[in-house]
Amino acid sequence: MSRGGAHRAVRSCDVLSRGALSRGALSRGALSRGALSRGAPTVGVSSAGGASSAVGGSSSVGAGTAMVPGARRPGPGEDGGGDLVVEARDLSLRFGGVTSLDGVSLRQHRGEILAVIGPNGAGKTSLFNCLTGAYRPQRGSVTFWPEPGRPTQLVGRRPHAITRLGVARTFQNIRLFPALSALENVQVGTEVRQRYGPVSAVFGLPGARRAEQEGVRRALDLLDLVGLRHRTHELAASLPYGEQRRLEIARALGTGPSLLLLDEPAAGTNPAEKRDLAGLIGAVAATGVSVLLIEHDMGLVMSLATSVVVLNFGRVIACGTPAAVQRDPAVIEAYLGVSDADADADVGDLGKDLR
Amino acid sequence: MRTLFSPARLRTLGATILLGLLAAVVTGPTGNSDEPLRAAWDSIAGVRIVPFLGLAVALWLVLTLGPQLRGPAAALAEPVRRPVGVAYGRRGGPVVVNLALLAIAVVAPLVVSTAAQQSMVNDIGIYALLALGLNVVVGYAGLLDLGYIAFFAIGAYTTAYFSSQSAMPWHAPFTLNPFFVFPVAVLLAALAGVVLGAPTLRLRGDYLAIVTLGFGEIIHLVANNADGITGGARGAFGVPHLSIHLLGIDYAWGIDPLPYYYLLLVIVVGVMIAFGRLERSRIGRAWAAIREDEIAAEATGVATLRMKLLAFAIGASVSGFAGVLFASKQFFNPQSFSLQASFFVVAVVIFGGMGSRLGVVVGAVVLQGLAFYLRDKVQPADRYIYFGAVIVVMMIFRPQGLVPSRRRRREIELSESGVGAADALGAAVPAGPRS
């Protein structure tokens, strides 16, 4: 595959953010490339300089950034980011000759529920793996704001460090700790920032005991939140599928994320479970956690997402409000196949993402 | 009765008879190279073969009729089993059981011969301690360390270096009481664990096993061949016994094994309590998470590399600690630190029950007890055949070990019901493709 400049049609997908609760009010055309600069005043001043320097001055990053049409003009003295929670720029990921991500850029605003959709093999999970440090992209940067005004470069950090910064995830095929109880699963999450060491643990020093109780308390609260309190002491592997999905979300929330990545949380769940799940995701977002969601179930995407990014063959082909994306001809052609009418039916059945 | 002789069962009968013949040959007279087949023939000819064939048929009967007998056997055992189970389930039950076990451990050496006492210290006690340490690495964190005995050697040679001017050609310019060698040896062993672990713990399963195997062999060979430093194959003589001269306490351990035994008992019980607390802490949970799904653990924020290093260092320091005790108790040479010793500790851990503190101690008692029992009965070289047989049988009928840990038992149950697969290291690998 040629890796020339031809694919540099970077579409920094940015949709006006208005928080999770005011969706539907978007007025902008999804595909207008210049959207960034016209958007909310803070948006244009993201950390272009900071990001490229954090990657060690990689020239490709600079080049990619420069080519974003009408993109950011870093304002002097600005901390960057505005209300962004994460910004991926020009991510490229190849496995040998297979290009999994090809200059993907996206930005997500704090409190937003952003859905990533796309056909199988479009690179959705690869994108997640780049954001969480499981894969290291060959090019591009990921800037994350644990809190406003504190941009942090994620590329090059190990997954656990990224999790501690506040990016938690779930997996497409559930990956719980099967022989640990539901409570213990969540505890692993709630304890990640605890610092007490083996000596305190062995001697049961007060600090360790307090931390332990705090971890249990938070874990139980989270089990309450996801409706699994009655399963507290049951083994993760013995829970029904839908509950395992929710337990995985609780474990991720245990790490105290400001950005939660959900990889097909509704896969394999029944309609009732989907409704519960939508309620849960909405509740999580309402607490101020930004949610980045890979989902094939268009019903869920439409009802939850503030905005949608569409990937195909490792590129962003569209982004915008759910409704706008659904009308987009490129999306219909690449992803939905035939027409809007069949979309809801088809898309729900799409299988797993290729890896 | 007709079904008793179905083809499948006849095949089983053939297999058990072959097994009986094999056992007869193995336990038979030792041959010589002039007449290689003579010994084998002598083993199976004559009346000698009768008990083996009898055992083979008995084994076959148990295997074929066993399932039918299980119900009545359970019914027979019920009057004993139930009260015990109820008592154990009651509040404080486990405490009572543990105290009873402790009482047995306290009284046991008083009723056996001096040779047995020696074995209870040198073999059972030391190996119980080693197994407890390796249990942290293998049982908790799920890392297969086949060179574990190297840290034991480091502890022993450190003791010889610091506590005696004559034990090794190379010695410290001053002499330390072995008691003060403990912290030094523990630190050195932990350091060795970190130095070995830091580059290798990025590797997964099999690779780690190979690297640790190599490390164990390097230490063994250096000990054996560095004549000018370690004394080579002759070993280290004259490391002084432990003694305390502190705060008015004056006590010296000596030739008598009993004081060593009780010292070891205190240490083993202390280590068991400490590791129990560790296992139930965030650190133990992080280890369990790594063992069950390393990728998920990492994504949940567990610093996997650091936690694995911690497990490695803790295991190594226990091993180094045991090395100090071992060196001050008795004469040692590089033979004590061979690969076989490493494998033996792994066998003790797996046999007793990975991840179970009581299990690995019981494993040390049973396997080393077996070794002691066989000492006068069979050729030393043959002993490992019996160990092998015991462990193979164990893995077939009770893969979770003698006294399995709660988590390990769950993992085995899960894998038997088709959820995940408990592999040799106790990891229940989630089904489905990996991301």
C-alpha cells in the first residue's frame, strides 16, 4: 500500500459539542471540513504545538497537522483543548502490509457520547487499541485532557498508565477475571490508584485497611449502579452474558475514568438488556464521564450518541449528528449498503469487527 | 457381568497389566551391562510377579467398577464426612482445624527417630519454606519459574561468605552472625530476582520458564566450577550454626535438629500468615487479575510488569531466607542447588495445590515424607520414578492439588464446565479470540 501523501485527506471530525443532554440541537453539516475553525471559540486552539512536541517532533505528525484544512491556529498562552476530552490526530496503524488506520483524526468533547461506527474491519477496535495504549500507532498523536487545561500525550504510554490517567475501556469479547467474584473484579479497578505496598498489606497498617475499605465501598456502589449488587460474591464467569457486560463496565468505572471506551457493549444482548444498557450509559454520561462507543446497534447509537464518527477502511468517511450521518451518501454506500429503511435491520446484525 | 468384559474394558485391563509389568521391572533387581535383559527377566519371572498382577487386576476393577461404587462409598463415608464438614463450615471452624494441624506439627517431631527429625528440618521444613515462596510466583502471579533454587543458592553462599572465614575460599573481611546475614541474603536474593525479572518478565509463559531455567543452571554451574570462590564441588564447610546474643537472650542452635525444627515452624507459620494477608490485599487481587487475563488487568490499570516483579522479588527473598537457614544448619555443596531441586519445588507446589499456602506445606510434607520413606527401600536413583508416578496419578485424578486454594478450585471447575481453560499455571484463559 502506498503511504504517500495522497491519503492525507484528514478529516478532523468535530461536531459542535453541547454536552450529552442537548443532543439533536446540532445545526452544522457533518462533513464540512472547516468546521473546526468555525466552531466554539475554544475549539480552535487545541494543542497542536504541544501534541507534536510530545511525540518527539516526529515530522509526520507535523505534516499531518499542517494539512488539516483550515485547522487550528494555536493561540498564544492557551492551555489548549477547550472542552475537549480527547483528540486523536492523524493516527496511522499498519500491520505489515495491512493498513488498519489511515490518518484517522477525531475529537471528543467533555461529557459527550461519541459513537464510532463502521463496517467490519473498518478499524474501530484498532482505534480503541491506539487510544488505550494496547497498540502503538506508527504515526499520529492522541491528546487526552484528564481535566480541562491539562493536555497529556497518550501515544507511547503503557495501557495501565493510560488507565490511571483516566481512560478506561471494555472489550468486544468480554474479558473479565473469570474466577474472581463480581466484587473482586470491580475491586481490581477501584484499587488501581492505591499506593500501599506489601509491607502495609502484611501488617494490616491503618492506611492499607482504610484503602481496602474504601475500595470495597466504591466497588459495591458501582455494583449498585450497574444493578449487580445481588451478584456481589458470585464468580464473574457464572454470570449471564448481559450481566457480564455490565460487570465489565463497572470494573472500568472503578478506575475512575473521565473517558470511558465501550467496545460493542450491546453485542449479544437481548432487547430488554439493550434498554437497560442504554439507561446505564446515559446515567454514566450524566455523571460527567465522556463515553466513546463502538456499536453496531443503530437504535442504540441513535438514541444515545451526541455525535457519530464513521470509519471505513481505516479512514474517517463521515461524522456529525446521528441523523446527519445516517443521511450521508458516503455512509449509506460504504456501510449501510442500500437504504435507510433497511439500515436499522441490517446494522444490528453486523458481526464482529475484524482484527 | 457381560459388560464387565466389553472391548474397552479389556483394553483397560491390558493397560493395567502392562503397568504392573513395568512396575515389576522398575522395582526389580538392578541389571548390569553384560546381561542387560537378565534383570528384566528376573523381575517378572517367578512368584515375584504375582503381587504386581494382583495389583493390576485390582486397579482395573477399581477403574471399571469405580463409578458404580462411588455412591455407596460416599454413603459409607457420610457419617464421618458430614460432622467434619459442618464443624468446618461453622464460624471459627477453619481456625480449629488450623490449630489442630499446628498441634500435630508441634508434637510430630517428638515421636519420631532422630533421622526423621533431621529430615523434617532439612527436607520438609526448608522445602515448605521454598514452596511457600515459589507459590507466590507460580500460584499467585502465574509465572513459571524453573530456576527458583538459584535464589536459595544465593542465600546459602551469602551466608558462607559473611559468617565464616573458612567455609569458602572467598570470604568477607569480617564475620557476621548468621542472624545478621538474614537481611543481607534476603536483599541480595530479592535484588537477583529483580535483575533477572526486569528484562524477562516482559516475556510470556514458556519463554520465562526457559530463561529462569537457564538462570538456575548458570548459578548451579558457577557454584560448581568457581573453585577459587565457592569451593566448587567440595561445597562449603563449617558455616556456624545460628545463635542469638541480643538483649540478654543467649541461645545457640546446634547439632540437635529439634530447635531448628521449631524455628522453622515459627517462620513457616509466620510466612503463611503474611502471605495470606498479601493474597487478600490489592496486591493479591492484582496478581490474580494478571494470572487470569493479563491484557484485561493491564487495561484495568494494573501495572502488570511491576506487580510481576514484586512477586518475583518476594519469592526470591523467601528462597534466599531459606538458603541462610539451610547453610547454617548443615554442610552444603552445589548438588543441593541442582535443576532437580528446582523441579522438586515446582512439583511440591503443584502437588500440594497451587495458590494454597496450606496446600504447598502439605505437599512438602507428603513428597519429602515419601522421599524419606523410600530412602532405605529403593535405590536413590529410582526415587524419582516413584515421585513421577505419584505426581502423574495426582494430576489425573486431582489436578487442583492436595489442598487446593479456593480460587484454583473455581478455575478448575470453570474449565471443566467449558468456561475458559485452566492451564498448568492456573490461568483460566477466557474463551474466544484475543484482541
